[in-house]
Amino acid sequence: MTFLLDALCGGAMNHALTTPPELRAGLAEAAGEYAERFVDFVLASVLVGTPAA
């Protein structure tokens, strides 16, 4: 669980910190979409090989 939360927090922080200044205005507008895609990506990597319920 800790690795999952570290991945989410670290990935989001890295995305925000490495966005060039000229693109930062659009960062807030697209935050929800980015968060949804990023969480889906991280969860998919965790769930690979997990038997279906």
C-alpha cells in the first residue's frame, strides 16, 4: 500500500515540478483528467496478473 501511495504522490509531484513554466497555466485546467489517467495507469500496473473476482 505504501508503494502505491508513494507512486501516486511522487508521480503527481514530478509532473507538477517538471512542467515548463509556459505550460503551467493549463496544468490546473487538466488536473482532473491527468489524475484520472495516472491513477488508472498505476492501478493497472498493480492489478496485472490478479485473478478476476
